[in-house]
Amino acid sequence: MLFDLDEYGILVERRTGTDLAEGIAKAFNRTWDRNRIIEYAQNNTWDKVGQKVFNYLSMVIKHKGDNCI
């Protein structure tokens, strides 16, 4: 898992009105650690995550056939 979902959000399994309503109710009734969520967001911007993905894929291409992955 990339992150601990319970700390940063609510997973809604189906896209139904009932499931979405239950997810929203859970979110409103939960006490969130705002500072932790802000820190996570600042460390995982689109640019930063995109750069990590680019670096990983560049390494895969560079070592293609080396069986290093």
C-alpha cells in the first residue's frame, strides 16, 4: 500500500449514492490529523510524484534485460 488510507481518507468501494453517503458520514464523524494530512500533501505533489515515477521508469529502461528489478 502506498499510504495508510485510514489516516488520509475514506475508501468508497462502489459508486452508489448509498456508499458515497456512508463515506461522507464517516469522514464528517472522524477526527483528522490536519497537520499530518498537510505534510503528506506537501511531500506528494503531482510534480514530486511524477518525478519519482519518471526516475523509476528511466531506471527500468536503462537496466532493461539486466533482471535487476
